[in-house]
Amino acid sequence: MIFCIKLPGGLIKWCRVINFKESASGENPGNLKTPSCFLPSSKEPVRFNLYTDFIPLQKIVTNPNLSL
Amino acid sequence: MEKYFEILLLGELNERPPISHLVKEYFENFFLEKVLAEKGIIVGGKWKVSLAIHFQEKGPMATFEDMAFANGARTIASESIKMYSAVIHYNLIKDAEKPYLQTIELIYKVVKVFITSTYKKVKPTFIDELWNEIDLNYLFSLPYPASIEEQRYFLDEVMGKQV
């Protein structure tokens, strides 16, 4: 899975989520704790975690005051 | 006219709906005109907004049923861009009786939830009522399934079709 990220400097860069697919499908649950991604060229890694950084729609619907 | 709202579609070749890039452009213009400009949001302001929509196969370890939204935006101050992200389970489309219509409805739903959750002055009912103004005849006149070249998913060129 690819996430796009725009960094200061103008270029859109991309990163691949490490083992995201395996984690999501349950084929590699050992990586479940780190379905994050990073930009190797970035000094400060930009990390996503599907399970903590993303809000399920159901949660937003039940709590309309929740901001993305 | 400066583009204040942009939709980026992302997904691996076998895990994304094969829609034309014109679908994305239609929704960008639709929401810009009917919602954002109408409500005085984003348009003419300091920030431009990008909404990245990722299509992803569902797996048993996924904790959400249909779609999820990134918590917060990534801000690129030097370009005055705020980038938001959302994920849609591709299974909802793949397993649908009418996958193209399902895709159109899901993109509409994602943008609706994004706008109404981020900009509280826009109520969900307002966008629900706009659905009747969607030109389905135009959208269904576009090629489906579209060729990869016609799809123009974000990063296709960068990744050399390896996504």
C-alpha cells in the first residue's frame, strides 16, 4: 500500500507501508504492531499506523463532533 | 482558477476500481462549486486541501468495516497544503452487484464525511440532498473499466505500474 506525502520543498514523495498488506490480511500478525511507513530520505520518519492513526467511519458517525 | 480542492486516488492495480480519472475530476469540481464555494470554505483561503483516497483489500485484522479516515491532516506550510487521507475497503466494490455505481457512491460518501467532519458548518443532510444533482448520465458515459492509462491513479507513473 502506498501513501503519498508532500514534504516541504515541493515534491510529492511516496512511501510503502511496511507489511501493511500482510498485517491487514492476518497473514503476518507478528507485524501488526508496526504497520507504519517511513520515508527513508526524511530525517524525521513520517509514520502512519492504520490502527491508531485512522478513525473508522463508524466512530465518526457515532461521534459527529470528532474531527479528522 | 486556482485549484483549492484536489482528490488523489491511490491503490494497487488489482485492488482498485478501474475508473477514469475524469470521475475524480468531476467530483473535485462538483464539491468545489456546490459545497466549498457555496459555504465559503477553503476557496479563496490560505490553504488548499488534498484528500487522498486509498483503496485497500479488506483483511481479518483490519479494525474498520468499510472506510477509515486519518486522524488529522499533514500540513505543508511552504505550499499552503493540508493533506488528508482516507481508506476504503476495495471488497465493498469488488463484491458489489454494480461495482461502478458503488465506487461513485463510496467516493461521494468519503468526501461527504471528510467535509462534514472537518467543517462543522456543513451538515450531512446538506450534502445528502446534493446527491440528486450528480450527473450519473455523464459518469456512466465514461469508460468503465477504463484502461490503466485512462485511470491515471496517483503515483502510477512514479511507481511504473508496480503499485
